[in-house]
Amino acid sequence: MNALQTTGLVLAVVFGLAVLNPAMLEAKDCPRQKLCPVMGGEIDKNVYTDYEGERVYFCCSACIDKFKADPTTYIQKLDDQGVVLENVAEEKSACRCSGPCQCSGHGKRGCGGHDQ
């Protein structure tokens, strides 16, 4: 097989996979929450509160009270960081990916226009 045939075969395989699964061409990362929105420390998965169907984790229990006093500010901070919160209702993740999505679910603040 010459180089031209090999190149043609590779392109055919890539094109075929893209047709079968167009989402693989535009897969987006959906970063999960790793830092506390209040203090900025590493989260403890045992310390959380659920807010409007989504789970927010914290570094310590004192941060929960601060969050509850002004949740909009902290949710906006997470949104600005592109953090994806767990959707508690479906036990799936919310996603803000644009285009075809590789994530397992969508929250109410979902992906770039769909499932909102």
C-alpha cells in the first residue's frame, strides 16, 4: 500500500467515525467542582449543601452558612469558573458544553442553549 492509499484509508476511518459519532469532534471538558466557592480550599465530599437541585461542596461546615447567606454570589463564582455542579435530582452532572455534549446529563443551567 502506498502513502496515498494509506492517507486515504486514514481519512476514511476518521470521517466514518465522525459520521457515526459527531459528538467526538466537539467533545468538551466539563470541569467538576474541586475548590470551595467560599474559602477557595480543596473540597471535602462529605461537606455539602443542595441548592436548587445541584450539589455544592465546601472545605468545611462553616462555609455552608456563608454560602446560604448569599448563594447567588457563590453560584455565580462557580459559573464564572466554568465549574459543573452535580445534578442531585438525576444524580447526573450538569453541563455547560456548547454543541454536542459528552456528559451524562444536563441541569437547569445546562449546556449552551439546550435543556435549559
